[in-house]
Amino acid sequence: MVRVGGLTHKYYKETKGIKVSGGQNVKSGTVLTREGHRWKPGINVNGDMHLTAACDGEIYFTRKKNSYKKVVTYINIRPEGTKAAPKKSGK
């Protein structure tokens, strides 16, 4: 049986992926994703494959096209003490 990081290969997929949701408050150093190719670090986020929070704040996501015209999701943190951007009305 193959062992990876103390887990059997059968259960290794369960530990990967995103660990937080939008609007959730996190503290500095919190793990946001593990081995994620789908998410890129945005504002106040450190890391490449394992993304972590660089400061305390609220999680929000943005989607942008990269240089290859592919849509990429960025994970950002709005620091504590800053006001949220005003919502646009649909008028």
C-alpha cells in the first residue's frame, strides 16, 4: 500500500482542495487551499500550491482572464477594519 503524508492513497484526495468559503473570517496563517491548481493567490494571500492567509480578514473571490484567455479564480482577503466595497444596484 502506498503511503503519502501519513495517509493511505485511498483517502489522500479528501485532504486536498479549498478549506474556506467566501465571507468567512480567517486569521493570519490559516491554510486556505492544499495542492490547488484551480486557485491563485490574490491580495493578502501567500503561497503557490498551498495558499495561506497573510493577514486577518474576510475571504472573497475574484475571477479574471489570464494571458491565455482562461478564467482563473483568485482568493483574496479583505483586512479587518476596512469597509466592504458598496454593492452595485441593478438599475
